[in-house]
Amino acid sequence: AIYFGFTVLSIVLFVYYLFPIIFPAAQVLWPISFTEVLLNSIGYIMVFTVVLLPLRNVYLNFVGKIIYGDKGDVQEMVHEFTDTVGRSVDLNTIRSVTISTFVELFNLDSITLHLEEVPAELQGYLKGESRLISYDELVNKGAKYGSTANSTVERQAHLARYMRNNNIEILIPLQQKTSLVGVIIVGSKKDETVFTESELSLMESLGKQMGISLENAHLFEALKKERNHVESEKNKLDLVLKSTVDGVIALDKDCRISFINDAACMFIGWEKEKVFHRNLEQVLHLSNEKHKDGGLSKSLCTFDEKEVSYYNVQLKAQNGEVRSVNVISNVVTEKVPGISRIVTLHDVTRENELEQIRIDFVSLAAHELKTPLTILRGYLYYLVDGVDAAAITPKAAESLNRAIVSTKTLTNLVDNLLNVSRIEQGKMQVSLQPANVIEIIEKTMIELEPLADDAGLKLELLPPEKELPTVRADATRIGEVMRNLISNGVKYTQEGGVTISCWQDGDEVVVSVRDTGQGIAEKSKPRLFTKFFREEQEMSKGSKGTGLGLYITKSIINAHGGRIWLESEVGKGSTFYFTLLVDKDTK
């Protein structure tokens, strides 16, 4: 009241002093100079600042001590608590500040704070409860309702007994949205006085502030864990990409490099820092037989196809070093900032060198074996033809025949190896001339008829429905194709036979070779035309073969510009098809 009265008096005096100055023409009874006004104003400010304000603070502090004892300025403590807990996201800090503030603010003898796990005995009572629970309030409610039996009253009675047995005066649930995340358990005061309504209200208010702070702390912990997890996964990925021998390049939507690993930098001969944000065509120079101007790199950036791949292409580094690589470019289907395509580079230079060594060895070995085998086979035929059958024993004659068969098998193997060597070096030659398919098939059937007779099988050529046109083919090579397909049919057929048929389909003549054998497993079909492939079932039976026949067959058909495929079902046999182009120059 004194402070308010002095403030009103100050305003009146201030107006009193300023009136003659603001209105000099008015007739006033108190002419005052400007100097006097200035001095009086300074004196007023000094008295207000130096005397009255400190007196006010002393007075308020005195009154606060009368009301709250020796706990200091309650508002200051509450403000400090709210500020500290509101800004902190560390659970240990929140715990220590809460306990110390409650003890000092409410003169507590005991307090327990559960932030991680609420005691199991209290979870059922506090779940969904947001208000402060006082033991005295529960006792009063129990006395009011007496022996009235309902679930709520019984629940409150059980909680009151629990609080009494554990010397608990107050429970303050800490709620995070609809979840119970903690509880403050308050014991009695040091002076054993009863908690006032204002103290209970303040406790409840601080508890709500705690709930908000805990929510922030839990969110921070969740974000921290997620960040650590992401950082850990990123470090793992960086380690994998750094350790891999394959080059990996990430491109943005403008085909600019947003990521590159060490292996890719080594391939292209650029420093990593100088590569970022450059266009792929500037740093990756690829070429093959069809594209020698570097157009391959540009095609890796197209978004018209999800995957673009090139195998065994040449990569020229900045220092001029050339290596062979397989390149695959995939579109990133998920939205990742700065990454629209991933390009991988696999160095196959060493594999190509080893493959070339193998090819050279096979070619050399086959050539070196062919001459002595030819001589050996000739001598064996000479012995068979030149020796009187009566002059040698039956056992010796049988041995000669076996030797001839074995040398023939070895000769076929050497011929196959030579064919493979020519195919791999791109040196297999085909002489395309007008040819009659039926004549080639019939000639091959006559050659293989003894093989079918020995197996008890029938070879059959179904006549075409109409006369077939002449095709462009190398008769010798197509005869080799027919020998491979028919002999395979005979080898893997126990009953029935092999049937050949052919017909015209547009600009092509289609030839099919069908057997009634055991068929081919589905898992074997993709590898059937590759080198040295044989089914596990046949290998386990001890069936002879090199696994080169179908590879050579496919290569010959490809050299003719035709196609080859098969249809097969286990237990029902197989049918092989191939096509030859019609000779348009033959009428």
C-alpha cells in the first residue's frame, strides 16, 4: 500500500512540475524553472531506485519467510525448477533436480522418484490416473462411503492400505500422453505437519511439468538411439563399400556423381574429392566393339530402363590404363535424396587373362594330340584290314576293335576342344551355301543308324507336309549339329526312339529332334548350352560325355543367324528345335 501510494504521489508531482513548462502561457501560481524540474526529477529517480525498490524487495522477502519459513523465495525455486527441468533432456539431471527441489520446497523427510519403471504394485492403481493421490484424501473417501461395495471404493481402499504400509503420503503420477512413464512417491514432512491445499496444488503442477519434461527426454533418447543406429549402419556400409573390390558410383537425377567408393576411384584414376558433382561421362570412359566413342557411359544414365548392363567392356582411366570390366546400372526405386542410379564396376581383367591362358592351352593341347591320334588310328585300321582274321585270336581282334573305338572317342574329344577354342577366339568359320536340309538329315541318320540299332531304338524322319525351300547353311557344320542332337537323344533314351521333323515358318526352316528319353530337369535348362555342363543325375550314373556338344551346337546355329531352344519334361522326353534361314537367292 505504501509503495502504491508513493507511486500515485510521484505521478501527481511529476505533472505538477511539468505543467508550467508545457503550458507557459497559462496563468499558474507556481512558476518553476527548468533547472528545478530537472533536479527534482533526478532526486525522485534516486529515491525510487535506491530506497523504495530495495525496501519493497526486503518487505516481500520478509513476508515470504513469515508464510513459508526458511525455504527462501518459493517463486524463484519454482521458476528455477521449471527452467532446469524444461530445458534438460537428461534423465539423471531431471531426477536429481526434482528430488532436491521437492525436499527443499516442501521440507520432505523422504521422496522416491521412479522414471524408468513404475513399481508393479502401483501400476494397476496409477494407470490412466493423471491427478495427484493423497493418502488423507483416500482415507476421507473411505470414511464417507463406509461399507458401500463397488470396484472403485475397493480399489481406493487397497491403495490406501498400500500407502499406509509403505509410509507414503502422496503419489504423483507422471503421464506421457496416455502412458504412465513414472511416479513421484512422497513421504512425510520432517516436521510431521500436514500438507496444505496450496502445497498439494503446487506438487500436482510440478508433476505435470515433469511429465512434459519426461516426454521430451524420452523423445530425445529415442532420437539419440535412432541416430546412433543410423550412424552405426552408415559406418558399416562405408566399411563395406571401402573394402569391396568392385567400384560403386551413385548418380543423381542429372547423372552427376553423388557418391563414389575407393575402388571406383582407382578404376577411373581420379581423386575422390575432384569427382563429386561431375557428370558421369566426364570421368567414366567405356568402349567396346560397337561403341568406341564413349557412348556407353551416357547410356548408363538413361531412366527408360531399370537396368542397363554391359559385359567385358574396356574402361580407360585418366592415366591411360585400360582394364576390362562388367558394368551394371540400376535405377533406385526408393526416393533417396541425391541418389537416382547406382553404377557398379566389376574388374574382369584378371579373369580374362586366365581365360585366355586356358583357351591357348586347350588349343595347343588339342593340336598336339590330334596328329598322334590320327596316326595311331590309321595304324589300328591298317592292322585290322591287313591282318588275316584267322591269324589272330578272337581276344586280340576284340582288343583291336576296342582300341579303334577308344581312339575315335579321343579324336572326337580333340575335335570338340578345337571347335571350342575356335569359337572362343572368334575363329570358327562357316561357309554359307545353298543347302538341302532333308539331305543333311538323311546323311546323318545313315551315319548314326548303327548306334541306334545297338541301343534298340528307332530313328525316324517324318516327311514334311510340303516341299521345303533351300536354306543357307554350312552342310558340314549342320551335319555336326544333327549328330550332336541325335546322338544325345539315343544316349539318354532307354525305350522308343528319336524322331526328326522339319517345316517352313516364314523366312525360316525349323528342325526338331524329339526323343522319348528321361527328360531334362527344370533347374538344368538354363545351363544346358554352356561349356562342360552335365546333369548331376547323368554324372552319378557314370554316363560318358564332355558337356561340350550342346555348347558347340548352339555356337554353330548362332553363326548361321538361327535360334535354338528346347522343350522337356522329366519322364516324358525332350525336343530340341533350331532354325535356319531360307536362301532367298534360290528359286
